[in-house]
Amino acid sequence: GFSMYSFEDTEKAYQFLIGRLESTYLRDTLQQFYESMQRLRPGNRAPAFTLKDEKGKKVTLADFKGKKYVLIDFWASWHPRSIAAQDSLQSVIKALKKEKFLICSVSLDLDKEAWLKASDRDTTQWKQICDFRGWNNTIIRGQDIHELPSNILLDKNKRIIARDIRGTELIDKVKEKNKKDKDRELERKRKKNK
């Protein structure tokens, strides 16, 4: 999948191969892969979205702007590895309970009953959303997600920080970002009071 290659490796491979491929099909496929990777490059803004939670309330990316770091987590109730990844996020939520952090899980389910049964984690710090369109989901298409489980970590301005980050790496990254935010705020207040 996309996430197994770094942006630097993809760039090198693209530059090396693009002029050498004689097959139009292969050249076009490589070009599409490269463009997908570029859209997900850290620092780029995540595409906006609107989906509904299990209560039918609209949830948008704009709802989270400026408030918290957001992990957009892609999963499905029919996919065992993504269920395991969802389960592992319980410890992440627990570890980051006092941090400015939120998980927004986007399901690729087609069956509402199956989704509701598997998505019992909806809390103030963990939103579950779905449009029951599977791989035709608007966020999946906009984020170029091609495998499950997958995730994207966004900063407070909804710019991409990292892709497919999990466990202690995710916890450490969010804590580091929140600490930097606190330090900047303290410095701003200190300068203001001089």
C-alpha cells in the first residue's frame, strides 16, 4: 500500500522510473500513485468532509478546527485488522485523555446494523462516522485511502502531520505537539506581560 513508502522514496522512484517506462498504462499508474502521495504529504491541508454520526448528526472536519489534534481513522466492521486497530486505539484515548486530541473514525461499512454494533466507542473524544458507501465514501476518495486500517494525524489547522501512525509513536507525537503549543502560549503570554 501507499503507507509503506516514504515520501522521499516515492519521489526518488518516481523520478527514476517516469522517463524510463515505455508502457503508457504503467506511466499513468505511476503518475496517479505519485499524485496521491503528494496530496498526503505532511504540511498539506486535509480535504473537508461532512458525514453523519450514529445519531444522524452531521460531523465536519471544520468542527475540529483550532481545537484539537485529530486522528482520522479509517476502518470497517468486516475487516479484522481494522477492528484490531480500533481496539488498540482504546489505550491511545486513555493515554491522551488530558491532551487536546480527538479520534474521528470513518467507517467503510455498507450495513448500518453491523456498523452500529461495532462502533460503540462514540464519546466526546472519539467520533464515529459513516455514509454507508464503502470504498466510494467521500473521505476515502478525497484522502486517497486504498487499504485498511489506515489513518491520518492532523494538527489544529487540519494540516497533515503523519500517516499511519499508531501506538506509542502516536501518543508521543500528540504529547510533543501539545507541549509545543503550551510552550508557545506561555511564551506569548510572557511577551505580552512585559
